[in-house]
Amino acid sequence: MSNYEMKKEVVEACHVLSGMGYLAGIGGNLAIRVADRMAVTPSAADYFSMKPDDICIMDIHSLEVLEGDRSPSVESGLHALFFRKRPEIKASVHTHQPVASAMALLNRNIPMLSGEEQRELGEKVPVVGYGPSGTGMLVNALKKKLSPHLNGYLLRNHGIICGARSMDQAIRNVRLIEKAAARYIAEAITSNRGSRPVATVDQALASLAEYQQI
Ligand SMILES: [Zn+2]
């Protein structure tokens, strides 16, 4: 795949994820890899108007920018780590998606229950220890947790990162994680409803049910 084709695929994925509400206005970034290079979104990106020329091509080992005038995403190191440690991973997506990010704030792993969830992501989406955005500390925290059997991770107090063998599947995984997080929180609320005003609980459960439909 040429550098241009890689950039185009990243742009298309940005448009899809923005349309789904996972990137626009709330940050996030993504990358695809071919051999030892990756195409990654630039920092401070407007995902709706992204063009192939905005995308950076980087070496996954040295993080040298091989092509592109813009600064690469501050989380390039996270994507590169995924690609270096997991050769079968071809696409990596980082989002601040609302429900799964709530789990990252609660410091709770998301159990994967359905056949598809377990096949694509493993038995859980675990929480990775905290590191500030764009730092080596965050990359090291992910490195410590990275497992050959788990394809999604919650970044403590921050968001998620997930990988897959293709960008289509990575996007699918983003949705699976959001649905599973909504299911977990809905179940926790239901089993804990006690004497709370019923209308409030029902309202919360109705909102979470919407996230489980996506
Ligand atoms: Zn982030």
C-alpha cells in the first residue's frame, strides 16, 4: 500500500468516526500501519475537513516523520507501541468516547461477554495506569498492560485505545467497547437502584440503552 493510500484510508476512517460522534469536538486520533511505517492523524485536527495531505507518515520505531508538514498526533507513541508489540495489529484508534471513558474514570475494567466481543477484544478491556496525555509515562503505562490476547484498553482518567487487523474492525471495536460499557453501567445502576427516585433512574437507563443500540 502506498503512503497516499494509507493517508486516504486514515481520512476515510476519520470521517466515519466523526459521523458516529466519536472524534469530533472531543479529541481522539488514529493510525494505520503497513510494515514499519504508520499513517497518523495530525495534532489539533478538524476531523470533518481532514485531507490526505494533513496525515503524517512516521517510522513506528524511531517516530521520525517521513512525510507530512503538520505535527503528528501527540499520542503517536501509543499507536506506534501497539504496532511494534503486536505485529498482527494494522489499525489503532484512540477516542474519548463518553461511556467507555466513564469506565476509565471509575477505574473499572469492561468485561467482554458476547461471542463477538470476546473474539475481537478478548475477555476484557482493562484499565491502564494513569499517564498525562502525550507523554512517555502514558506509553509506558500501556506497555505494562499490553497483552497478546487483549485488543482494547482504557486509559485511566482519559479514554480508550483499541487495535484490530483492519480499520473497519477497529471502528467496529470502538462501538463494541461503547456498547459493553453502557451495558455494564446500566446493570450496575439496576442492581443498585435502592430508594433513588425512579424517574431519574429510568432516565439514566434510557440514555444508556441508546448507547447499547449503536
Ligand atoms: Zn486522548
